[in-house]
Amino acid sequence: MPAQHSTLLGVTRGLLWLMLGLVAAATVLVLVVGIALVAAWPDVMVELKNSKVFVDPGIIQSQLLWMMAVLAAILAVAVYVLRQLQALVASAATGDPFVPANARRLRRIGWGLVAAQLLAIPLHMIASSVAAAHSEFAGMGGLSLNNILAILLAFVLAAVFEQGAAMRDELEGTV
């Protein structure tokens, strides 16, 4: 394998570990904030009444908790997708990326991205129902063209890798 490819794969491995660490930290943060929100709700209510971010602080405790649960689920999907990417990069580093396992990994990545996009829809609905229209918080989640393109790309690449593995196996069988 050329040095340039091994360097790029090494950098990619490092970035994936960094992203995994950031997602894990974000997951812990969401869970801690959720617990703190429940424990300190009366004090939080006072602050929210003075805030111009939320529409009606009196009705949002359950919505915020649901929103945090959806965020935690999205982060769990992100961990799953990142782990699949790590396995894909590790396989590519061995010099033989066109194996059936990588096609399955790409398909799993695609389904993980579908799950994250589907979870983003209720996230948007909850955020827009509790947040004031002018706040950035109101635009959280929802459908994303970039996400839909990433989903399509993952499934197309899975088919390409599957076909590449089949062609390689066929070629090895004829030689």
C-alpha cells in the first residue's frame, strides 16, 4: 500500500477515534443534564420564565425530557455508525477493502443514517413546539438534504463493494 494511503488511513483512524470520544462525551452530557433537569426542575422553571428561548416554560418539562431521550438515541446511532466506519477503515488498511463484510458494514451505516434521520423528525417537532420561533433551538432536527444524500451514498457504496467482492471472487475462481 502506498505511503500516502496509509497516512490517510491513519489520519482517518485518529479522526474517527476523536469523533467517537466527542459523541460519547455528548451522550454523557445529555444524560447528566437530563438527570439534573429532573432534580432541579423548580429552579429551572424560574430561569426559563426569565428566558426568551421557550414559549411556555410551564408545559415543557416532559417535552425537554423526550427531546433529550431522542438526542441520546441519535447519539447512540452515531456511535454505532462510527464503530462501523472504524471497522471499514481497519479492513481497508489491510489492503483488501472489497470483501462482503465491508458491503454489510456500509449497508449498516446506511440503515444507521436512516434511523438518525427518522429520529431527527420528532426532535424537530418537539424543539419547535417548545422554543420561541426566533431562537436557534426551534430549528433543531428535521429533514436534511445532506443526510438523505449521505444515506443514498452509503447504500450505493454498499452495492459497489458487494459487486467488487463478487467480481474479485469470480476472478480468483477463474485464475
